[in-house]
Amino acid sequence: MKLSKLIKEIELKKIIGDLEVDISNLQIDSRKVESGSCFLAVKGRTVDGHMYINEAIEKGASAVVLEDFPQELNENVTYIQVESVQKIVGLLASSFYNHPSRKMKLIGVSGTNGKTTIITLLYNFFELFGQKAGLIGTVENYSHTKKIESTHTTPDAISINKLLNEMVDDGCYYVFMEVSSHAIDQGRINGLEFAGGIFTNLTHEHLDYHGTKDKYLETKKKFYDSLPKNSFALINKDDEHYPRIIKNISAKLYTYSLSQEADFKAQVSQMNLLGTNIFINKDQMHSNLMGIFNVYNTVAVFATALLLGVSKDDILKIMPKLKPVRGRLELVRKNNILGVVDYAHTPDALQKVLETINELKNRDQKVICVVGAGGDRDSSKRPIMAKITHDLAEVAVLTSDNPRSEDPSKILEDMIKGVPGVPTNRLYVIQDRKEAIYKAVLLAKPNGVVVIAGKGHETYQEISGVRYPFNDREVLEEALNKQY
């Protein structure tokens, strides 16, 4: 693509050099630059891309988009100065890949909890409906039936547009995407045209990044404020932040709720460990998911399918076929012990999982919960999660999650602060996660429920920057088999 075409929709400050050079690709990582690249010198939170301009030019960059000119200019390179490189990466990426989001129905899901479940259910729904669908999420990405590994909740803007372009080539018309607060704040979704946005909820999370819950909310809100008038905004009316989220929204507003009047009002008629019978408005359906929070997720999927033009009859036929999402209240049974693997890594998610288990289990079953907290992340939630576990489970087993670069014993010390003076028979601290899971299974005999929280679908444990193979479900199954 000619550079002149690439920057056509971008607000520029100054241009030095030839605009008719050919651009072969866009790069924000100087290590990936090759001949014909356009290097985007992003000023990030920890790294300034301007420091790597010379390296990018040495590797063959034809153009550099920057905010500040270097002291010496290369006459063979075109320099494009803008106000903020970070803000226009998405616009350039969309232009480079010929605006793939305009060729599909792209739906974004944002909120603290429920994003992965909703996009996965929607992706599976439309595939069952006979439509080629795409998915961009925490666990994995899919272009129709092709699996593409995921590294972030929301990839960088160049990767997103490349992925969307691939989905267009694969014939995907419906694409469902998790939209994280980091992605919104860093402009990773700039330039994308969404057909709709779903808001799930907002609870304690990512305060290490945003600083305060108020700033976290304002960041989330930017996504809904940016939705175009011809799109829809489907908002959880039961979340306390609903009034602020909907303020200034231009998109067509729709609401869903379990407790008050809404466009999509849900009511539970029956719930057990096998699933839930739900009324949505006047229509009754069965969901294979359990838990009140999954009722919210189910209603969001029902409503989105309807807003995307699927008939109600087809929706009611397909919804009961949808299966629980991997690592989200995933059940493992062995004799009289029930194991539950869940991704819950926030206080709110953990509380909802344990409340759900307590509500649905037999009265004589005791709950043993294994939980940790990630390193290099919001440390303020650590004691809160320990307290929730102690309050809602008969036995809490505190252990490592993904300590990353932190000392795991320090993380556990932070967690213990939330449960001072707890009797030793109700609290165990076992740093080794495998050992902790084995201990929980032993404590659950003969008729208990073992909840393994925090990692869910993940197949690794990150320690000192290295990812080691580790799968909660596999370790749980191994422990259950060895106990009998």
C-alpha cells in the first residue's frame, strides 16, 4: 500500500519525505521491522518507541510515524509526525487492512466478569446456526473453525486488524470480541467499527493499572460512548454503574435485568448443578450453565442474537445446545466428590462462584476452596479474596496462582492479612499449587466439593517469568483418581 493512501484519514502535524513509497507492513516492535515496514514509535507506559527509531531504520523501515523528530534524519526515510502515535495505530492498521470491521458484524463485550463466557457462547451459537463466526478473546481466537492462539485479552491494534482481515477472507460475518479496559485506554480498538457493545458489570479489578475504580469505570465507559448511532448498546441494568455507563451513549440502548423492568427481563424457574430453566420475558428455555451470573450471561446472548436478526424460534432451539465454557464452573466428578474449576480471579467472581456452589450443593456437603492471587497485579485484592474464601467455604487452601516475577510467599503473606486468627483446621497455606489441590481433595472426602479458583482454562503456571505446564483440571482429575 502507498504511504499516501495509508495516512489518508489521519490528522497530521508534519511530513518529511516521499509519500508515494510502498509500505509492506506496520510494526510497533522494532525487532520485527523488515524492508518496506512502517515503524510506529509508540510512547508506552514503560517503553518509548522513539528510542528504537534508528534500529527500525537500520532494519529497512521505509517510513516512521512519530511524535518527536530525531536530531538526524535519514533522507531515504519518510517521517510522519502526529500528536499521539498510540491513538492512531488502530486507524492506520484498519486502513492498511482495508477496514475489515466494516465488512462484518463486530460485537464487543466489556466489563469485569463474563466477557469470555458471552463471546464464546455467541461464537458457538452462530456456528450452530450455520453461520461462519469469529472470536477474539482471552483463551483463544477462532476464525470459523480455525484456532489461533491468544496472548492478550485484546491484542494490539495491528494484530486485531490482521486477524479481522483473515476472518473476512475466511467468510466470517459475525465476530465477537472481548474488549478489555487496557485495550480501551491504550487505543487498541481505535478505528474499529462495532455493530454493538455489551456491558456485563464492573467490580474490583485492574486497580494496579487504573489507580481507582472511578478511573476504571471511565475507561470502560469510553467504549460505549464511542459506539456509532447505527449500533446497539446492550447494558446490564442491575449493575450499580448502569446510570453512568448509559450517559451520553449515541447507540440504540437496550437493557437486560433479573430484578427490574428491562427490554430483556429474566426469571429463574429452576436451577441445579445440571443447568438452569429460565424465562426471558415470556419465553421459557433451558441453559446448561449454572449460577445466577450465568443467567445474566445467557440473557445477554439471547438478546444479542435477537438484535442481530435471528428469529426467536431459532434462538430458543439453539440456546439449550450451548455447553459451558472451558474453565468456567467446569465440573469434574469422581465417586462422591465434586470438583469445580473456575477462572475466578477477582473478589466479585470468586464470591459469585462460591455463593453458587453453596446454593446448589447438598446441605451435608462441605466446600474446600483452593485459591491464590497473581503476582505483578493489583495487590489490594489479595486479602479480600482470602476473606471471601474463608467466609464462604468450610476450608480455605491458600496457594500460588501465577506469581510471575513476585515472591510467591510474599503474595501469600498479603492474602493471610485478610484472615487473621482463623483456626488451622479451616485454613491451610500451601505454596505448591499441585500439593494444595491434592490436599483439598483429601480434605473433601467422603462427600465434599473442591473448588479450584483463579486459573480456569490456563494450561501453564508463570513463575519468575517462565511458563511451566500446569492444568488445574488435569491435576484435579489426577488427585481424585489417586484418592480412590
